Amino acid sequence: MDWKEMFHGIIGYHKKTIVSDDIVEKFPKLSGRLSSIIQEVPCTRNVLYLYKLRKGFSKEWKWWAIEMMEKGFQTPGIIQLAGEDMNMNPFEFSSLVETIFHELDLDISNDDAFYQYALWVAHQVLDGMISAEEGFKELTQAAIDTD
């Protein structure tokens, strides 16, 4: 599937994602648990990418934890992450994220995380949150970062 198909095939971000039937077959299948979390908290796609790149604690993680709590995913790790200040120790952060993913029973491959990030960027473009040019820059940088 090329990028043009992906950008034109996906509609909506805050609503249920609607795609044409021929594109649906090309999407990697996610576990039921991860799929339901992404359905409720779409920015999970972004934090999975940040996690796989071993990026440190950022406002995206904090916003994700808060949104997860608002949607009913209130594990001890998520509650702790939502309350952390921005100066969290990188080693403690890494350990906490591992704990959260264990609490949520999430295990995702690098390829799935990177694909989900591409979908995240596509949704951002389609929702008018970023321009198509900015989306292209994000995906280009992701391709460089993930080799």
C-alpha cells in the first residue's frame, strides 16, 4: 500500500476509523486488547512509537496517561505516570513504562508500532491538526529514525 492510498483511505480520527474494504485487508491485525485501547485512546499509536524509539518522558506520555485514566484504564502505573513531573529520571521512566505495558498486557512488535505511528500521522493530517507537508516530514523523519 502506498502513502497516497493510506492518506486517502482513512477517514476520521476522533470518530471510529472508516476505511474502504480493499484497504482494510492490507492493515496489520493487532491484538484485541491493543486494538480496543487504540479505539478508545488513539494517541496510543504515538506513544508506542516513542516507546520503540526509546524516547524519554515527554508531554505526549503525560497526556496519554491522563487520557487513559479518563477512558477508564486506571492501572497503578498509569496513575503514577499521569502524576509525574517533567523531570522524571530516564531509568525510572523506562521501568514505569514497562510496568504499564505489563499491566495492560501489551506486547507489540517494532513493525506494528511503526505502522501504527504512520496511521497516527495520517489521522493528524486528515483531522487538520498538521499540514500534509508536516505529515510528510514526520513520516520522512520516522523512516530515518527507524532505518
